[in-house]
Amino acid sequence: MLSLLAGINCNYSIPEQVYLYGMAPVEKMKILILWPATPHPFHPSYARPYYFMKFYASETSITLLSPHVNMQSFTLPSEVKCEAVPIHTFESPYLKILLSTIGRITLTNMRYARDFNLFKSYFPPFQRAINSIIKRDDFDIIYSHYQVCSYLLRHKLAGRINAPVILEFFSPMLYAQREFFKSEILSEKLRAFAKYVSFRLFEVGRYKHFEGGIYVSKTHLELSKPFLPKRCFIIPPGVDVEHFKPSNTCSNDPSLLFVGSMHYTPNILGILYFYSRVYPYVKREVSHVRFYIVGRNPDARIKKLGSDPSVIVTGTVKDVRPYLSTANVFINPVIIDDGGIKSKVLEAMAMGKAVVSTPLGVRDLGVTNERNIIVAKNDEEFAEKVVSLLKDENYRKRIGLEARRFVEDNYSWEKQSRTLYMCLKELMER
């Protein structure tokens, strides 16, 4: 622990009791982690607790409670006590909604969660598991995803939880839905409006009853006002710099790449903007360019772009790294913001790629234009910078080298996990 506080990673097990600068021995911090699904390294909203447990399982006492604890191609440290809640789920989103709706009219919900936000899953078995673990164990702190905080609320208000609760936020929900309302498709507008109303009435007012909140950036925090917990921390997302690292397999043919969930409104609108406003110029200047759109569940509008022989829409892929390795330039044409940090940009930078982005796409990242990234302020500049990078290999390599160094220095998961540990410790002591 002493070496941890000095900023050095510990590679050995810490005894049950540890000393802090000559003070009396203290017990390990007992942490309950509540997450809506198994923490794993493949998605930003599930990665932070995964890497925290990876780096600090031996130095803390961690209990993870989650629906569907499911180990796939990753494992959690053996020190973590994993408690799964057997909940039957369906692939169909309509059946999921039906199951949650039935759960909301149960006595369990009426007594404890009183969760009527229709755009969140609610499972009475998960509530009962939380009730049991709160009665059974005393924790020093509870670290919870904001989507499951309603399961804790009645316990907190009734004084049955003495430990402070810190919530993990990944997007300022109300702000995001207002932005999504800009979509040109009526069904998307209606969905964004319905989500805004549901979260505004039944969700965000609960956050202020908890002791802490974690936000990914200063802008993220500002956009979440006035629904803030009592104490706020800013911890950006991280990158596994050993998983995402440069390779020597870059293609000799000019290629562009975008990676992201292709059913997600900001990604859809960003790609449609790039294809219609920027890509025609790029194709005129670099006639044999290829544009790869990589991401799960591509929207019909994205699939339609695949009719262009120079555009490849892959759909779901097992691993994005081969595409990142071979791409010449990574693009990030964000025109509608959800208030969060774009992890895909950090992953591309970690792999030594030259990234061209709109200013909105790199807000709060702390990057430096023309040093470790290219920030294009308008359509013409975006197109010109992409073409320059495609034609100039030395230019690409210089930007990519600095990009990798920037991510290593500022965004490794080890660094962000250390920050999270210190925030949990501070909140517990206060």
C-alpha cells in the first residue's frame, strides 16, 4: 500500500492488515460493486470496474454483485467474490421491456426501488439479492453504476446503508437526449423525447441522495447539473495500452477507418455527414481509397453506404485491432455530442494512428492539434487533412508516434484505476 500511494504498482499480495506511513494497521477497504452486467474490458461503460478489480483486487476486499455474471474470454481476479443473480433475459428488446414492465408492478419494486423509468431494466431478483447482501455484510463503500442506483435508494433513505455510495456516470442523460432529438428521423426524435421525459421524472432526481459521483470530464460534470451527488470526481476513461499497441501491418493501400456502434445515433449522423460532405473530395484526390465502417448493428442508412464499392461496412467484428492496424487514418466526425469522452479515439491513438476529428469529437481530451491529433474545424479542412495524411507517410507516422506517447502518459487504465482508488478512499474517510 505504501508503494501504491507513492505511485508505484504493486505486483505482490498485500496482507490482510497493512500499514500506512507507520500508522496502526488498518483493514482492507471492503467494497461492494454493483453493475448492470459483468464488468469486462470490451466496452467503456463496463471497463472501469474490470480494470479496477484487475489492479486492486489483492489490496482491497471486493464483492461484485451483478445480473448475468458470465466469464467469456476474460477472467476476474480470484480474490473478487462474484455473486450472480439468475435472471432470465431475452434477445428481443420487446421481450426485455415486457419482463421489466412486469417487474415494475411487483411488491418488491413498490417497496424498495420504486423504479418507473421505462428505459431501464428492472429485475426483482436483483433487488432481493441486494437486500440480502446489505443485511449480511458491512461495506466501507459501495461503488455502483448509475443505472442500478434505484435498487439502493430506499435502503439509503431509511438509513440501512451506512457506507457511502459513489455512482459511476458515463453520459449526461438529459443533455444527450436533447442532442439526439436533432435527428431527422421521426421515430428517433420520439424515442429521444420519451427517454428524456422518463429519466427526468423517475431517475435523475435520485442522484443527489448519494454521496459521490464519477464523471468522465469537466464538461460532462457541468452538463449534469443540477442533479449531482454530494461530491463529484472527474476520472476519464482509460485504454489498455498493452492490448492496443502499434503494429507493423499498416496497409500500403490508402484506407480510412471509423469504429463504433453503428446503431448509435451520434455515430450514424457523423458517418452520414462525413460521407456526404467530406468523402467526395477525398475520393477525387485519392481515387483508390477505401473507407471501412466497423461496428455492430449497422443502421439501414449505414448499410446503404455499402453500395459504394469503396465503402466496406463490416458489422460486428470479434476484434477491432486488425482493422486499426491496417488503416492509414482514423476519422472521428462527431457532429452531435452525448457529453462523454470518445474512447475509440484514444484506442486508435494508442495504436499509433493519425486521427482526424471535429472539435466536438476531442472535447476535454487534452490533445494538441497538429502534434498528436488533427482537429478540423470545417468540411474543407477535414477533407484536406485526410488527403494530406493519406499521401504523406512521414506526416502520419509523426502524428501517430506522438498520439501513442500521449495516451501512455495520460490514459492508461492503470493510471485511471489508481485515481479511482484514491477517490474511493477519500470518500470513505470523509
